[in-house]
Amino acid sequence: RIQQGFNPENWKPFKSVGTGVREIRISEDKGIFRVMYVARFSDAVYVLHAFQKKTRKTTKKDIDIAKARYAEVVRAQLGRK
């Protein structure tokens, strides 16, 4: 769905990680899960981080992981030009 340019069903922007980053929110019997991704680049959807959410607020550790991976994607994209 995302690769075809459509939005996932339950998402929100996560601008503090980087431009174009979105968070998919998944709730199931076994818990609440999050997937942070960026689809800003035309060649792929980059999954930055996926985790089970155990607190009300997304932890700094999870945000830092996503930020570091976002920076790697940006560097890789700039290297292609």
C-alpha cells in the first residue's frame, strides 16, 4: 500500500525523527506496536525502526535509533547523486 503511494490505515507524522518520517500504529491483543518508516525517496520504503510500545510516550532510545537510521538513509541517498 505504501509503495503504491497510499497512506497506511493508522499513522501519524513523526517529524522529530526527520522529514517525511511516519509512524504506523498497530494495536493487538499481545500489545501495541510501532513501525517508523520513510517513503520520501522514490526507490524504496525504508523501515527505520519497529518496536513494541510499553510506555505512553515513545522512548528516547527508540527515537534515537530511528534518527540514526534516518541519517544513514539520507547519507546513502546523497551518495547516489
